[in-house]
Amino acid sequence: MNILIIDEMHSSIIPLLEEKGFKVNYSPKITREEIEAIIADYEGLIIRSKTPMDKPLLEKAKKLKFIGRAGAGLDKIDLDFIQKQGIKLFHAPEGNRDAVGEHAVAMLLMLFNNLKKADSEVRQGVWDREGNRGEELQGKTVGIFGYGNMGKAFARRLSGFGVKVVAYDKYLDKYSDEYAAQVTFDQLQQQADVLSIHVPLTEETRNFFTEEVLAGFSKPFYLINTARGEVISMETLNAALEKGILKGALLDVLENEKLHTLNDVQKTAFEKLSVRDDVLFSPHIAGWTFQSYKKINEVLVSKISEAFLVK
């Protein structure tokens, strides 16, 4: 079975696949036009997120039996089309869920303890203890919106902090465990001091968190987003922060992460967010560790080889 890899991957991907008997064409610099020209020769395709897997491209993949997504998100893949064509889909959220969980905790602790501000001040010779008095995580209620791989990993990381963890997931049933208690969305809104978003981007979740939804929470809260930026707009974040609905925002993702392409509305909103001390950013790196880079390969190859037993 011939596999085409079109994105940069940890170097372990090639020997892992070849050990299972697959033939690999590793072409991380390939363009979309070049993919379209050769895709008909391959039974397998491994991707990250550089090139959308849309119908015009996939129609050319006459032999394609599977797509492997080296990561978690599937929003750039035409899921309806591949289902109709009988093309299997594999992804690897198990590979970077621990990294995401750790990153979410790190951002929360960084904000609560004023680490960005304090570090900057000390470097400038300012020793301000009172101005950097921190907030404790212990005793707070952390709400998790989406209790899949990422949400569960975050809940596990919180287990030693003395917090109450509640989780809401529309598509799961009886999912309470030792790390989080199942609640309704209304209960989540009533209880959360912190809300962490862990859902995929779908038509249902796109812009789900409107100002009206955020205002429905019973008390001001902190918001963490390590999922997809499009679930809440930067304009909405600004409005909620200015009105005191949100006490802070921790953002690993944005609605438009190509900052040089921001439209006028997005640019204005981003500039407002970027000068706030109660907002922290990171460049979509929550799942982007040295360890997860390799683990994603291991998870993906295991799933592919289990479905297509070559050796």
C-alpha cells in the first residue's frame, strides 16, 4: 500500500510505517497542485492541516482508502465526501491530549500568579510584591466544555489542585468519572469560576460562545481556549472582558491565526486584546511538544496498521 505524506512530520513516521510494510513518499514541501497531480497513485494520505481535504482534491484520489490526520482537529476535511466514498479516517488526539492538558493548566497558573507581569517588572528593576499578589486555584470550580480526549486530560491534570471539576458534553452519556462530574450546560453556567473549551470546530460550535451565552453564566469567570478559535470571536471576547463578564482569557487559538491576513474588524479586536493584562496568548502550541510530536505518529500508525494489516 502506497502512502503519501504531505506535511512536516516527526522523522519517526517513515520507519514506523515501513516496519508495517507500507511504502512511503514523504513530501512535506509538496504544493496542492502537485498533490492533485499524483494523488491518484496512492491508497493512503497522511496530513496535518496545510492543505484542505476538500471535494475537488479528493475526487482525484481514485485509489484512496484512508486519510490519517496527524493531530486531533478534522475541520479541514470534507467528512461527508469521504464517508460517501468509503474512505477511512484516522486521527490521533491521544497523541497530544496530555500536552494540551498541561498547557491549559500552565496558562491558568501563569495568569493567576501574574507571572508574565512579574517577570517583566523584575527584569526592569521593579520589585512590586503587592501589585503581583496572586489568585489561588484551590477551591474554585473548573468547568470543562467537551469531555473527550482533551477535556479528560485537562481534568486529570487538575486532580491535585483541590478544585471541583464539572464537565458538559452534549454527545456523551454517563461520563462522570473520578476527575469530573457530569452536569448540564445550565449547571455549568451556574457553577464555573473557570471555563475550558475542548470541542472540535463544527457548524454547531462555530461562534457558539456569543456574548449572550457568556452573559448567561452566573458569575464572572476565566475562559481558556485551546480548542479552535472560531468557537468565539475576538470581538465577543473584548465585549465580555470590558463588561466584566469575563475576568480573563487564555487563548492558544484565534479565529484567524494568520495575523497578517486579519481584516479590519479582526485587527481592531486583536489589538484591543493584545494590550490587556488579563489576556494571555500562545501561538496554537498547546499540543505542540517534543513528546507529542512523536506520540502522534505512534498512535496514528497503530490505528492504520490495525485497519490494514500489512505485516
